[in-house]
Amino acid sequence: DRPKYYSDDHLWIILAVTEYLKETGDFDFLSEKIPFYEKGKDETPLETGSVLEHLRRGIEFTRHNVGAHGLPLLGFADWNDTVNLRTGAESAFTANLYGRALLAMIELYQQIKLPDNSLHLMGYYDEMREQFNQVAWDGEWYLRYFDADGSVIGSQANAYGKIFTNAQSWAVLSGFALPERARQALDAVYKHLNTANGIKLSTPGFNGYDPDKGGVSTYPPGAKENGGIFLHANPWVMIAETMLGNGERAFEYYNQINPAAKNDKIDEFESEPYVYPQNILGDEHPQFGLGRNSWLSGTASWCYQAGTKYILGIRPSYQGLQVDPCILKDWPGFKVCRQFRGITYEIEVQNPGGLSKGVKSLMVDGTHVAGNVIPLFADGKIHKVVAILEG
């Protein structure tokens, strides 16, 4: 008795579209008409809507499909498509993905001058944030699921699957985690889930097939989603650490899964040094450190996001290029050449005080600019930027 839909699919498109808009400024895209999935007997789409309408309905679908604890229903699965619980199960991950999607839509509505829509979604956000913190905190970290019978998964009360990485990282990415809980949750990842070869998706692994849990229990402990180092989830922890200002740990996580850094362990890794594998066998597995399924992963694109937009901290916004690095304290600085909306920006970040985070001075072509956002240009010229980290 399991639903046929995934609870996360329709929310990712919100993040993709809003990032595209920040990168390109192509707001006409929001008005393009795209058919919805449902088709009539002749395979003609039953309905067509603008891109903006698709995004709006994605939010409303999640809001109106929640379970007994007020969290989004899991459906057949969420991002972790191997955990397949019974109808009525709820996903803490989807709650947080919904939260981040809400933040993206709130910002978009403000940008396109629909303040009432933005205010409306702020109410949705506050509602889910309060509910999530009320029901999903387990004392040292956040729960991952509620099963259909109300039992928990991702709790200290569980024999297997006590803690899941995505429940912690996404609680920070969504902004739902209370400040003290955010640090505690990420510290729990470091303590319980981190290994020399990367962060495990969960621990301990399920030991034997459990039809109530689904596909995750078909793998041996330490393999793939069953306590393996599933690399796709690692950059989300990197991003979360930068959001809390921990550049040391973010870079540690970045380096420990970098395939180019594993040449000294190639007999163990057995994967190409120029591509991320889907997963690395975890420390519960006798072949700990073995890379599996190379070329099959979203890891590369997410590590690019984590590395360029959050560790180096050069990321697009609706107003311009934001400079918000979170780096190792012993880095004296770095230089980046960034193409953005047809303009070249030569950016130098200086770190004279040995800090991880905090741009206090921004110079664009020799002129001081308030804040940490390089304003938009459309002159086709090369612009020189100097940002200084200061306490």
C-alpha cells in the first residue's frame, strides 16, 4: 500500500527556475506556457499554464498533502527513492525542501512586485517551520520520517537508521532549524556520519530485508543508501556548514570526496580520478572506500554549487553578484574570474585577518560599494572587484 508519486519532484523545479532567473535575468520565461502532465484520451494535455503557475501549484500541492504530524506526505519516496513506507508516512526532508522552495518563491514574488503573494507564502513558511521544530526534533538531531503508524525513523529510539544526513543538512538549508539546533544537528553529522571517505547517508545500516522499509533494506549495511557514502548528499552538508560560518569543516568535506585527491588510495577507491562515483562503500562494509557507479550522480553539479557559490561564495542574486565566501582561515585570499550576464568580473578576495567569513569592504572599479553585492552592469566591459574579509 504505497502511493505512486514522489513528494519532492515538483519542488526541485522551483529551485531550478529561480536560480536560472538570478543567473540570466530572463523573467519573460515565467510567462511561457507549458502543458501539465495529465492528458486526455487522445494524449492532448488537459491543461496548460505559465511557468509561474507551475511553480505556484508545486507549493500548493505540498501544503495540501500533509500527514498526521503536519509534515508533507512521503508519497512513494522523496529524494531517497529507496525508502518506501506505507501510505500516510511523512518526510522531514520534503518539509525542508518545501521550506527552501518557499524562501525562493517569497524572494521571487518580491522581485516581480507581487508583495501580497510573498506575504501569503511567508505565512506558509512560518507555519511549517514551527510544526517541523515541534514534532521532528529528537533531542540531538532531527528525525527523518514518520511512518504511517506514527513510529519514527532517524531517531535514537531506532536500532537501525538512527540518524540521517539529509534531515540535518536540509534543516539548515531551509532555515527551519533553530540556531542552537542547527549547530547541534551538523555536529551530529560530523560525530556519527562522517568518515575519511565522506559522509554516510545514515547509520547504522539496516541488517536484512524489511518489507516495511522498502528497497533501502535490500542492500547490505554500508552499501548505497543503506549507510553508504552517497556522495550526492555531501555537498548539501558543505553548503549548510558555510551558512553557519564553518569554512574549515565545509572544505574538509569538499576535499574528502574529491576524486582527484584519492590517487594515493586508488587501489581502494577503484574509480576514475576525474569523476565522482554515485557512492562509496561505507565503514560498515568490508570494502570500505570502494567507489561505485561512476558517471551516475548529481554530485558533480552540487559540488560545483557548493564550491563556487558557498565556499568561494560568488553567487548570483536578483540585484547582482553576491560575494560571500566561507573559506579556510589560513587562506590569504583567492581570485575568481566570473562571467555573469555577459559581463566579466575579475574578483579578488583578501583575507588579512585570517577569517572564514564576513565581507566588510567591497570595491568595484576602485569605488566603494555598500554591502557585499556587485551591482549589475550592461556595458560589456571587464570590471575589477576587491572584497576584504574583516571582523
